[in-house]
Amino acid sequence: MFGFFKGNKGGGFPGFGGLGGFGGFNFQQLFQMAQEIQRELERIKNELENMEFEIEESGVKVIAKGSGDIVKIEIIDESLLSPENKERLCEAIKVAANKALEKGRETVAQGLQKLAQKYGIDPNMLSNMQ
């Protein structure tokens, strides 16, 4: 059985013990853990997507959701509304929006990191499950 794993008594997969390579390994527990991780990942993802991240930068306030949607842009410094400051206003909006979105991405990454640590798995695996 599975002769391509030479040197493994029982002919099964290496690292899984006897009984054809699967002794002592509980696939039901592994499956249940994967389902639990998936449910928790979905909960965290929904929670983070609905969180709002507010940044005030160069006279502009931007509120973004963890989902990547911009909720609100507010001009705090009214001098930015003059025609001669059009370029400065556009730059301030871009910078503030990017910082708000980055704050959201960082929070999502931290949430995934905590989940990965809880289950002792590679955080990159969770990023791929999203």
C-alpha cells in the first residue's frame, strides 16, 4: 500500500504511526478543529469588515470600514476648499484614505495572527481561507 513512501512500515504516510500509517491520528478531531477555525475566521472577518477606522490627516478626516469601503470624508480645514488649494485637498484626501485603509488591513492581519496563535497554525494558512 502506498509503496512510494519507502521505508515506512505499514506502507502509509510517514509521521502518522502504525496501522497503515494512520494509527493514533484522529481525522475526526482534525476535521472538527478545521470547522471550528473556519467558523471563528468567519466571525472575525465579519466583525472586522464592519469596524470603522478613522484617520485625520492634513485637514481631512476619513472613515473607512475594514471591508475597504470609505464611509465618510470630512474637510476639517476649510482653507482646503479654495480653488488654489485644490491639489493640496486631493492629496490630503488620498493620504488620509490610504492611512485609514491601511489601519483596517493591519487590524485584520492582527486578528488573523491571534487566531493562528490560538490554534498553533501558520497565519498564512488563514489568509488563504478568507
